Amino acid sequence: MSERLHILITGGAGYLGSTMVPALLAAGHRVTVLDTFMFRQNSLAHVCADPGFAVVRGDAREEAVLRPLVQTADVVIPLAAIVGAPLCDRDRTAAVSLNRDAVATLVRLLSREQRIMMPVTNSGYGIGEQGKHCTEESPLRPVSLYGRTKVEAEAMVLERGNAISFRLATVFGMSPRMRVDLLVNDFVHRAVYDRAVVLFEPHFTRNYIHVRDVARAFLHGIDRFEAMRDNAYNVGLSDANLSKWQLCERIRAHLPGFVFVEAPIGEDPDKRDYIVSNAKIEGTGYRPTHSLDDGIAELIKGYVMIRDTHYGNV
Ligand SMILES: NC(=O)c1ccc[n+]([C@@H]2O[C@H](COP(=O)([O-])OP(=O)(O)OC[C@H]3O[C@@H](n4cnc5c(N)ncnc54)[C@H](O)[C@@H]3O)[C@@H](O)[C@H]2O)c1
């Protein structure tokens, strides 16, 4: 590492953040997390012993909370968001005020020298681009409120400059703040506990990336900021542009009793069917190090500890 930086991460106690924060600390950076801990998570307990780590409970939409925190930051990573289309539809006002407007506030508060790095969903590529290879030049046409707020935030950040945006594939793998709603995590959970899944539109192809490789992409961006700045980069596994059916076949290789069938009727509400090129970030020297199979094996282990049955007796 060349420089020891102070990094402010809003929403840093979430699924991505609770894997990213220890990685940034291990690389020698100082990290301050601002989070509301909306899931009552203690996902950063293991880094509290690190003197380079600071944590603030507060709302990333509050200018008065943000203002003193941004003052000493070299890099800001806005992870705080209402994440995913279903959650955004449940509270549309919160989705707009956090996913978009809080990023606008950050952009306004930061000085020119301060850097921003943010994650965006690449799901908008999938709309109307069936079977096509999507690059960063392909239009992002999000249909959900979630997708729209993220794409609007990305546009603000890139227009402001001194920024990098990472357009992430569907993330998988274990993290201290776990999410079992993400596609791979969800299918492996079903394979472990239900041993079966019904697929709508099983030929729809998506792409995937391990949660630790997301952290590595941000570290890569910090280390090569000058060369990479003012651009968006797709981040996914180039050997894992797989349909849902192929994903299930990969899971069955680990769990032979897993049964999956195609539903004769019904639609995938998510309408994603696309192949993504990661050539641009790979051209900067970045390579993911965790395969889909690594992630599936890791999830099977993790689900020995986690079982998502809030209201079941067993
Ligand atoms: N996980 C993915 O597959 C994926 C893909 C693309 C982009 N992203 C983006 O990455 C970021 C993190 O996603 P995640 O999967 O870790 O989700 P997450 O829901 O696990 O994390 C969100 C975090 O934000 C916190 N938070 C909520 N409201 C807040 C507020 N008002 N102020 C401060 N903190 C608040 C939550 O407590 C949580 O720790 C989001 O911006 C998301 O859009 C995620």
C-alpha cells in the first residue's frame, strides 16, 4: 500500500460493508463507518479492537451528521441504501431520500480533492438487451425504483468527478451481515434446507461476483485511483455468465439431492437476461479470486449456522 488513507463508509455495517471494512483496515487504512444499524446487526464487532476503526450511529441523510465526518475523509464510499427492489417498494420515500438524495448531499459537502467510490447495480443492463454482451457503454435502463435511484446517484457522482463507480453483478458469499435474498445465496439456502427450487424463465442469464472480490475491487480502485478515475466499471466473474438453470446445476454438483424444475407458467419479475463484459476493469489489472464454486462451498458451510425460518417451530 502506498498511502494510509482515511475512508468514510456510510452503510458500512451492511452485507458488502462488513466484508469491505476489515479488508480496508487490513490494508492499513483508517475507516469510519456511519450506519443506522437498521437490521440490528453487530456485523463489525470483530474490528472494534482495531485502533484505525471508528463507528458512528446515525443517518446518512442528515447533513448535520455528515458534515463533521466528511471533513477528515480522503475517500468516501456511500454504501448506505435501501437495497433491492422489494425493500424500496415498501418505503419509496426512504429509497429516494437515501439512495439518491443523500449522495447528492455528499457531493455538495465534499471538496474537489476528496474522492468518491460507489457501488451500483448492473441489473438495468438487462432490460431489452436479451442475450447481448453489455459493456459500460450499453445503456442502463432500470425499471425499478431501486435501479433508478442508484443510476441517478451514479450519474451525479461521475458528473462531479474525482469518482469511480462499480457496476456490480449479483453478489454472493458469506458476510458478517448476511443476506439470503440474493440469487446465489437464496438458491443455495433452498438447496440446503428445502432441497428443491421452482424456476421461472430458467434460461435467463445473469452474472455473479463474490462479496470479497467486491471489497478487492474497491481496494484496487483506491490503489489505482488516478488511472481509473471518472469511469464506471463492470465487476463480475467473466467465467460466470450463467443462466439460473446452469447455476442450479453448479449447486447440484455440491448437493446431489438438489431438485430444480421449470415452472410452466409465470414470469421472473426481475426481467434480467444479459451477459456482461468485465474487460474494462480487467484491463486495469483486476482479477477476481473467488469462483462461484468457492462461494457455493462457503455458503453450504455458512448455512450450518444460519437458517432463515423466523416463524417455524423447527
Ligand atoms: N449486494 C449486492 O448484490 C449489490 C449489488 C449492487 C450494488 N449494491 C449496493 O451496495 C450497497 C450496499 O448493499 P448491501 O448489499 O451491503 O446492502 P445492506 O442492506 O446489507 O446494507 C445497507 C446498509 O445501510 C445501512 N443503512 C440503512 N439506512 C441507513 C441510513 N439512513 N443511514 C446510514 N446507514 C443506513 C444499513 O443498516 C446497512 O448496514 C448499496 O448501495 C447497494 O445498492 C449491492
